[in-house]
Amino acid sequence: EILLGMSSGGNSITPFSRKLHILGYPHWNKFNPEDEKIFRTFVAWIEETKIRHYTIGQRLPLRKVDGTDWRKAFLSYLDELGCPTVGGGKEKYREFVVDFLLAKAVSLEYCDKKDEYNKRCPPPRAKPQSVDLDLSDEEVVRSLKALAIILQAPSCEDPKALLRQVDAIIESKFGAAALRRAKESSSRSENQATFDKCPLGFTTGDPLVDRAARILRLKYINRLRYLQSRINKGLTEAQEITANPKTDSRLGKVGYS
């Protein structure tokens, strides 16, 4: 809505348009910080209506946007607000100053109405609407068959059966559970060596035979790993028994009977 409003009538888009619009600045879609009159008017407005650091009487120098002492009053105002110094001087970095004043105004606006804002809840998510496909339409059937080819679904002449197959494949490959498994698999594969990088230790001169030998080698290594895991488990269980003996004072000995 804001972008549409800024795109018509010769209005200019600035990085501050959204904040200005939210704060209710009268000419938010025509704001140009490089224009001296607009800039001074903005400073006077944001102090008068949002920040309110000064009393009403103290704001008078800032209200006199055409006055010769306005710049001095402005720099003093920034110092009192705690605006950080940037580069060679604050007056040369208007975009930074505008952003600082807007951030402070938004923060104060929230503090003034935090109870109201905190009660607001995001709108409930709309439930996905079911789409009724007209399977009697030749164009729909052609598109469905094209999608089935992309997904490598089994060929089927019945559009209803084909639709069920496509739906099942999409759910299995792109559903929430499938995406979660793919993410977990990707994280694990970062620490695993690829098949082609697994050393064979010898060569037969035939790439196919070498590939089969590499498969057998990997299966053998996997079997050894399983055997080692079982041995480690047995050792751990034995250590838990021997390292924590039970004492039976009636028998006058330590350990299991």
C-alpha cells in the first residue's frame, strides 16, 4: 500500500518513507532531507509531536525554521538527545540524523502505547484452499502429464490415478518431513567421503571391476565398524560391572556371588 502510494504523483521513495508514514508525518511521501526547508520543518515537527524532549518554550528556536540561529539550536538539540557524531560533523550527515530521530521517535511512540501494541496479535494464517481440477479439460490433463514426466511418475492413462501419483510424489519429496530429512542428510554428508574418493589400494585395469571392488571394500569396512561397535559396547558393560562392585558384609567379601 505504501509503495503504491509513493509510485504516483511524482512522489519520491526514500529509506525513511515507511517510518514517516507510520508516525503520521503529513508529507511522508514527499520527504527530501536534502531540502533545507523540508529538513528543518521535519526536525521541528518530530520534536513537537513525537520526541518532546524540550518544554513548549524551549522548542521555539527549532520552530523558527527561517531563523539565523536555527542551526545552533539544532546542534545543541542533537547533543542533548545523545546523537553520535559522524565524520566531520552532524550537520553534514542528514540521512544519519534523520534515521536517528526517526528511531528515537518510534521507540518513544511504542513506550507511550506499549500496552495497546502488545495486545495486538498477528492475523491468523489462512488455511490453504483446495483447488478443484477439471480433469475433463485437455489443457489440464496435458499439464498434469508434463508435471508427471518432470517428477518421473509412472505412466498412467487415467487422469485421476495420475493426479494421485503426482500428489504422493510431491508430498514425499517436497513435504515438510521430506525437507527436514534432506536438510539432516545434507549436514551429515558434509563429513562423509564420496564414493569415488574412497581409496581402493589396488587397480585391476577395468573401471567396472574397480568400482565393484570398491563397493566390496566399503561393505567390509562397514562390517568391521559394526563389529567394533559391538565390542566397544561389551567392554563398556563389563567396566560398569567391575568398576562398581556390590559389598555384602555378611559374606565377608566384595563383588558378585
